Amino acid sequence: MKYLRPESAATSVLAMAVVTAFALVTAGPAAARDDRGSECLDSGVPLSVEESRLVSTLPDNADPSVPQSRSFARQMIEGGGFQDFAPALTRDLCRTRSLKAATALVRQKGEALWKDAVRRAQRPNHVEGDLPYSDDRPLYWTRLESTAALRQWTPGFRLSGTDRTELITTFDRASRGMFDIDLPSGKGVKRVIVSGFDPYTLDGGTTGTASGTVGNNIRHGNPSGATALALDGTTYRTKSGKLARIEAYTLPVSYPEFQRGYLEDTVGPFMRPGPRQVDASITVSQAGGAVFNLEQWNGRYHGVSLGNDNFRPCPAVNGVPQLAVNNNGCNATVVERWGGPGQFSLTNPPQWTSATLPIAEMIQANTGASIPRPPGDTWPDPSVAFGVVWHTNYTEFPDCASTARVTRNSPPPTEFPPPTAPVPPSAGSCSYSGGGGNYLSNESAYRNTLLRDRMGLDIPAGHIHTPDMQHFETDFNPSDATFDAWRLAIVGQGRNLIHVVADTA
């Protein structure tokens, strides 16, 4: 129950609002009923923390004392042309009579949602809805509307809590492109896998005076998710003349799914020996500023910051970080099917992993020269959109039994090669944060490079941190030209960086 809000009157009202949203875009109230004549959704079932944001509404930009006419989620779902998806899923669920059929249905529907989102991102001249084609947010909010329906579905057969969780997980993974990776075989092709992330930090921000409205952080998107949609299934002719096939997927911003093996189950099969073995695996997420950071060292420590589910496994206590030796939740662990171990160990898996990306080539390729600079870009070199920096800083516990921390290589120099070689993590130290921090971006990097090491591969693998995309012209409008310009610029230069990796793979 850690991941669900306690059932309450407010939760029931919230759940009913989600059911009502389904009915509003269908032919009528009967659309959410099956042939037994009973409601197919139980509005009394509490939603997850993320699903509870489906009814969040922003203040009106012209008059912040009144709410906007539609919830933010509805504006994203309808703006992406996905308003019919969850109602259709609900109607199909109402007609489903077995767990086997439900499993097949949610996988097929999840894969269809992912493919629709990819098509939208890659076909700018054939876009449904009024949001820009590059917008990653419609996928996120449509997924949540769909998992809310699955959570509140009352089937005509016995469905255990475990079965329902598995159905939600299957849909979730399918709608992230995790079942969609299709790498070709053959020696004449380079196989590249890229990950992105959901929007995050959706609570808080600037508020208005309208009763019941939320802060404007709800507007956040994620350029790494937009990059994944733009790249999935694309090909690129490398400098050597080989064809590179790029497959992409997105990751949730919550710890439990990582602990359950989301990343390993997606990438791991393609790191095993075989004709479709991956030649490069890159994780991507958003950071800050106007720079792409190429993270060198990734730490095992995690859990200081809240996930989208408002859960964190390792909060500071009175401002002092916890030690993994005392709270094992502070260190990422690996499920046994990907090497475990079954019991917690401070040294297995290791505290640190490192990138094997072609850093020099990625910096020297001048990937931002062909990208239009978005309004307000602060990178000091006006000849490029954004800088690209080898990010070598990290923070360690030199003594794993002491909360004393040391930060090294900070700040990392912006020139390459650096005037002095960076100092690697100390032998026997414990991680506190990698170059990408100790949030889930660093965790994706850690797990990806750990897989590479455990599979014994000598391939480019590492993490790219993008600039911050959250630049809006107004306080409360859901989208505008500046926000879109930042997304387009980040996706464009991100694509160029991925292509450089393909060139060297």
C-alpha cells in the first residue's frame, strides 16, 4: 500500500472524476458498462499517486483566480489526439472474460499506444491534436488514464491483486516500448538502444489563487522521453557506411520499477550473445542549464529524492545522509534473474561503474552547430545550441561506515581534454552520488553499465544528461513556442550525439 493513497472521500471523488472523463469522450454512460448491465469500473478503488494527478487543474493564465476549463491531463491527452484511447481500452476490458485474454489485450493496447506516440513524434505533417508533434507529454498522461482504468476495472471473473498488478505492469512496459525493440541481425548493421524518461517533479511550482488548482510544475515534460520517441526505429548511415538501427524505450521516474528489473529486462536480452547483440546502449535524462553532460562515473547510492509516486527509499535524517550499510535501501540492488545477489552485499554489485562512451568524438563532433538556439539559451558559445562536457565529478563516502563525504573533480572543466586527468573513485569507497547525482537518471546509467560489465561486453555504454527543457513564456499556459523550441533543440542535438556513438560503435 506504500504506492497508493489511503482510501478516503477525496480519493473516491477523484476516482469518479477519472471515470467521468472516460464517459465524456465516449458515446454515452453505457460505454463503461458490460453486457451484464453493471459498471465496469469501480470508482471507489483508490488510484496510484501518479494517477491521482489526472484531475489536477492549472489556474487560468489570464485570471489566476479561476481554474482552467479542463484538467491538465485532459489538455495533454486531447492535445495529442489520444482522447479515444482509454475509453476504447475500457470498453474492451468490459468484454474480456479471462485473465489470458486480458493479458493479451493490455499488451496489444500498450504496444499500440507506444507506436502511435512514436508515429506522432516522427510524422510532423500528419499530427492529430493541437500540441506540437515533438511533445512527449501526451503519452505519459494517456498511459496514466489507462492504468487508472485497469486499476478500477471490475471483471466478470476472479482477478487477484497480483494478477491485476501484472496486467498493469504489462501495459506499462508495453506502452514504454520495452517490448517493441527490434534489432536486425547481420554484420553490416550497428545496433543501438537508447532510453528516455517520463516527466517528473510534477508537484509544486508557481500557483494562482483559484481554489483547487495546482502549481505549474504539472506542465513539465522530459526531453529525454521526446528524444526516445523521435529516435525509435530510425536508421542512420554511419561514417563507415554501415547502417545503424536505433531502438528506444522510456523509463518511469520511480524506484520500485527499477528495483523490479525494468531496465535489465529490457536491455539485458540484447546484451547476451547472439546475432542481434547490441553494439551500443545509452541512457538519457534531463539535468539543468544549457549543456549536455556526458557522465563518467555512476554511483550505486540512490533514493534521496522523491519519485513520481512520492516514494524514496533513502531520505536524509536530520539533514544527514543515511549509509547503505545501515539502510540497504540506499543502494540499488539487482533482481536474481540478472545476477542478484539474493542477499544484500555492499560490494556486489560494485559501488561504482563507469562510462565507455566515445567522449572525445562526442565533444569534437560539434553536434550543436546545426541546431537553432532556443530563446534564452545561456551557453556562452553562440555558434552552437548547447555545450557538451565530460562530466567527471562525483561524491563518495571514503569510509563506508562514516557519513563524511568527499566530492572530487568538481567542477569538471568545460575544455577537452581537461588540463589534468580526473581522479577516479577511491578503492573501497562507497558511492553517494555519481556525476548525474543519486536520482533515477544516475540509476539508469548505473544499471545499464553494470549490465555491460556483467555481460563482459566492450561496447559504448553510458549516460547523456540533456539541458533543462522547462522554459515557458507564461505562468500557466500548458504549451508555447519557447517551450517547444527548447524541446526541438535538445532532441536535435541529442540525436546528433547518438549518431556519433553509432559512428564509433
